[in-house]
Amino acid sequence: MRLLVAAVAVAGLTTDLATKILAVTQLEPLAPVRLMGGLLTLRLIRNPGAAFSQGQRFTYVFAIAAITVLCFVIIKLVPRIGHPAWAVAIGLLCAGVAGNLTDRLFRPPGVFRGHVIDFLELPYWPVFNIADMCITAAAIMIIFLSVVKGIAITGERHGRSGRRDAGGDDDHDRSPIARG
């Protein structure tokens, strides 16, 4: 499972970094590019804060929090992964956190104060990047696996009552209609 986590994390981080390099070299901050009839706009933003540009004076806190989260995930969670979907979710989480952390560490105005490159905009949504997409996808997967499917990070399945399932037949968790 560790190899799958690493592969997903490296792929996500590489995609994030490559698209940010393209955005910085190809987009002008004051010249957004509308695509798909305005459904997607490429708009270069250097974000000193978090979501919705909140906390702009606390950039170093976001960097320290990201380092803490990455360390916790790698040291405490990755060794416990016993299901491939959890490996993908945790890999996506690592990719997203590492992608935005890379900006905080290596982009101007300086270490722990770097501005995150955001460049994707949907109608009525804040500008975001691939790292943000990875974090969001990881959160959705973690909620789905934990709550909807009842699969713990270890791969153990829990029934609706919260008790461990011996495994095998998933029909007891589905409605009579879904069983067919």
C-alpha cells in the first residue's frame, strides 16, 4: 500500500507543480483566459492566504500546519493503510498538502511566506489549483470510505451499528432494493 500512496502522491505533486509552472509562464494576472464558454477561467492569482484568501498575515502558520499534517500522515496513517482506496485518498492528501507547501517554502516573498499559485476558476467559486483539487478529492474519498462504505483505514469493514464486520458478504449493509 505504501507504494500506491507514494505513486499517487508523486503523480499529484508533479501535476500540481507542472501546471503551476505553466500558469506562471503562460498567464498574465490581469488577462484571464475563458474556456468552455466561461465554465472554466484561467486566472493567475498569487494567494498569500488560505481558501478565499483568508489569513494573509499568517502564511507561516499555514506552512507549519502543512508540515505537521504531512509528518502525521506519513508517520501515523500511512503504516496503517490496509485498503487500496485509502492508499489513493492518503496519496491525494499528501500531494495536495505538499503542493501548496512547496509554494509556501519556495515562492516569493520568502520561505514560510511564499504565495500559493492559484489559476483555475469556476463560476461562483474561488480560484484554486491542482493541489486544492487533490485535497478536496481526498476529503470526499475519506468521508465516503469511512461513513458511506464503513471501511476503516486498516481495511476493516464496519456495519451500520459500528461493529466490525467479519467480511465477505456486503448484502447486510444494502437495502432489499439494492440487493436485487
